[in-house]
Amino acid sequence: MPELPDVDDYLREHKFGSDALNLDKSELCARIPEHRENITEALLNPKRLNGIGNGFADDTLFQAEDCDTVPTLHLDKDSPHASSG
């Protein structure tokens, strides 16, 4: 049976983002740029984050007061909720 590649090496080689569960808040915020992309698109972009699927993103955003359509440029990175701005 052929040897399987190391998962971390494979992800780096194919330019996938880091596993979301291994990031702290500052690392997570650094991977979500501030522009007009909505937060759902940013969370589901595998080049930024790995391991977040539709279900997890939807549940998380529902608990964060349904801010899924807020552009990432309006996120308050000192708060778990979207800013009003």
C-alpha cells in the first residue's frame, strides 16, 4: 500500500488555509481580510480557512445574531458580533 502524504504538508503544498480549530482569535481575524466579501464567503474560502463547512458556518453565524450578510470590512474584530458601521 502506498504511503499517504502528511496532511499538513499536503494542505500547504495545495495552498489551503489553516485548520480553523487550530487558530486563536487574532490568527482567525488576520485570515479574514476587511473588504466587501460577506462573512459567510470568507469563512468558507478554503484558501483562508480549512475545516469550516456550510453547516458549521451557518450554526456559528446564527449564534452570532445572524450576521452572515455583513461585509467583513464591517466586522469589529474586538467583538464576536458585527459592528453597526
